[in-house]
Amino acid sequence: MIPDKIELEIVTPERKVLSEMVDSVVIPGSQGYLGVLPGHTPLLTGLMIGELSYIQGGKEHVLAVSQGYAEVLRGKVSVLAERCEKAEEIDVERAENAKKRAEEVLKRKDVPMDDFRRAELSIQRAITRMQARKHGLG
């Protein structure tokens, strides 16, 4: 028998962000977004920077996640993320400032490739955080 709920657990190096029974989950997997319902086939995927959303009691919740892994088992989704913030925790001004700083790095000439890549990722994280805040708080 397929269960009607799935356990969602999200953990970062700093804290357990979430441990709830939910109706469905959408994960920003390394190959694109992945929808998970109860009884989903087990899998392991990397995470990209993006919005993780879940439905609980008919309400959508949105979080911003950055890199890590997600494991899907029949009754549980475990997310191990480098960073994760609930929409209500996101400081939009801080995200905008981080985006501006990273854009300034990209404008400079002779930026080392490592710094260039870090700036690109910083912009992606900032945009995702702003979008998650907007989508999560409607």
C-alpha cells in the first residue's frame, strides 16, 4: 500500500531545518527539478542552487537551498544541503547586497577564474533567495 504522506527532513551543517510529514516535494536536483510523491522510487541526486518546495495540508512552502544531496526513499526524503533558508527567514536586503557585490567582481578585468566562479554562484544564490522569499510569502 502506498502511503499518502512522505517524511521530509532537511539538514544543513548548522542545523536541522525541517522534519515534517508532507504531501509532496519538489527538489532542485542536479539534472533539473524533481517532483516527489509518497511511494516514489528510491534515488539519490545532487542538489543545485534553487527553490525546494513542498505541499503540506494544501499549502505550499518554499525554501532556498544551495548544493548538497537528496535521498528519496519510499517514505522519506532526506536533504543534506550546504545552505537552506525558509522563505520567512530570508533577508532580501542582504541578498540584494550580496548580488551587487558579486556583480562588481564580475565587472573587473583579470579576475581569477576561482573568484569569477564564486561570484557567479553568489549571484545564483542571491537570486534564488529573493525568488524563494517572494514565492514563499506570496
